[in-house]
Amino acid sequence: MRRKRLYDPGAFVVWVVAPFVGYRGKERRRIAFEYPKDDEAMAAALSIRVLIWLIAAFCSVVPSAISNVLRNAACISTDALVITILNYSSAGLVGFSSVVAVTTVVRWGLAHPISWLGAATRLSDKVFRPLRWWFCAPSVLEFAYGALFAMGMVEAMLGPTAELSGC
């Protein structure tokens, strides 16, 4: 029987970032693309995804740090396009990754009562397997929430800038 695979945007991000968290080779593929077989595999997949999204949120500091170095060391004006792009990418990355991390934590929290309910009622695994798969695969809707929050963070940065410039 052929195993089902996760092919959502989150799976590809997990596959790219997993080596930096310590997963290599087959483990990297398994944690990113395979549907979980049981509750332990589901908890492991969700916990690594939470960790990866939090790492992505912390990586949003990098563009901001580069813009600070360019402004201070190279004496580039704050109105320069490079500085603006770096600042907006930092705000967008922290907005996107924090929303996806929060929704993953919520799914992680909801997965435990679902697995407990499946064990308590002794229903067949066919009932709870699709739920387990849904809890592990981020939906396109979550990425849309993340994109909207990223745009909101950029808009929040634009507001004070527009007020200070007199627009």
C-alpha cells in the first residue's frame, strides 16, 4: 500500500528548515511529508512544526539587523529602498510565522482531546485517521491568515512612517 504524503506549503518549509533543527535524510522526509500513523507520530510532527515556525519568527530579526548595520555603518538614509524592503520583510516574516505558529499550537492542543476521544470510545481508526491527518497538515487557509497578518504588520509599520513624514 502506498503511503499518503503531505504536499502543503508547510511541509516544504519543514523540509527546508528541518536540517537546522537536527533532522537528516529519511527522518527529514518523514517529519515533513508523511502522514502520521499514530498519536505519537502526530505529536512529534506537530511539535517539530511549532519549533520550526518559532525559529522562523526569530529569524525575522535578521533583515532588521542588516538594515541597522547598513544605516549605521554605511550611513545609508532611512528613506533608501533597501532599508525599507528589509524593514518590511522583517515585519512580514514575524507576522506570518507567528500566526502559523499560533494556529499550529491550537491544532496541537485540539489533537490531544481528539486522540483521547478515539481511545475512550474505541471507535475504528478510520474515523480518527482523517482528523489526525488534518491536525498535522497546515491548510491553505492558515497560510492566508499568515499572509493577511504579514500585510497587517507591514501596514502597521507604514502608519507611523506616514504620520511622521506629514502625508
